[in-house]
Amino acid sequence: MWTSWPHACITGSPSSVRTRLGRVDWKGPYFLLGLGVEGYTGKLAPNLDPGPSYGVVVGYRPNDYLGVELGYSGGVSGLSVANSSASFGTPDIVRNGGQAALTLGFTHTRLQPYVLGGIGVERYSVREGNFFRFFDDTGGYAPVGAGVRFKINPQLTAEVRGSYSFLFGQDFSPTQDLGAGDGRYSGLLMIGGSY
């Protein structure tokens, strides 16, 4: 419950004191919609340009700190083509994936930093690019990340979230012997609600 500053000073109740100090209730179900950018690192970076990223998250927090969420994420990355010509078109890779993750918040104030970790599976679909030895493929990944969320009002929240995904043997790329440094980064601005 949100209380105005004058009312909090008059009543002096425990709940009003918590509100005055910026403490809020993060418990309950929530959803988020996000837009941002993603790109690739290591051996994958020279062949894949950064591009738009988007996602949807549905989650639940049993308390003010711990959250469990399911999400969809997608993105589009253009293929870097040397000696490009009009006949090549505009080759790119469209990524669609789903993931499950845990989040851990550090405070229960209106501005809450948090970390996350999870596991997911995704599908890469190549458009006009098979002749560059990029192929449609399905693979797994493990996202880790951090962010900060802000409760605008009791129902509306905004988040900035950054993550890095460790890729599991992605065969969509001709790059061989991928390591932990050959993955995907993303940054999203997310808006949503909690109930």
C-alpha cells in the first residue's frame, strides 16, 4: 500500500514508515514486455552484426527477493557479408527461444537491483544465408545477467536488464570449437505489471 508523505508523518504507522523509506512489496505474479539489442562475442562476432532483440516474461515472486520466471526471447542478426552484391539480398538469422530462470533481488525498496540465471532452448532460422554456411539449427543456452527494476506505482514496473548467454554447441554457424567466450549478449528495457 502506498501512502503520501504528509499522511505518513501524521500516522506514524509501521506501514507508512516503510513506504516513506522506499520499501515496497515485490511479492506476487508479474509480466514484462521488452525491447533492446543483442549481439555476439568471440569467434561469432565477425560474422554476425548486432540487431534488435525482444522478449516477454511471466513470473512469480514468493517473497520480496526470489523470483521464478518463464520467458520468450527473440532477435535478428544480420550476416556480415564480404564483397556483398545485390544478388545476395539481405541475409540474416532470426532467433526464437524460450527459457526458465531464477532471479534474486538484493533489496525490497522501490529501486531493486537483481541477478538472474537460467537455461533455455532456441531455434535459429537463416534467411537468404545458407550459401554462407549458416544453417537452421536448434540448440540450448544458459543465460546469466543482472538488472535493476523500479516500481513506478503499485502495479506498474520498469526494468533495465542485461544478460550474457553461454551457447551449447550451436551448429548454425561455421565457426568451430566454440568456447565460453563465444556467446550472445543482450540489453533490454522492459515495462510490465505486478499484481
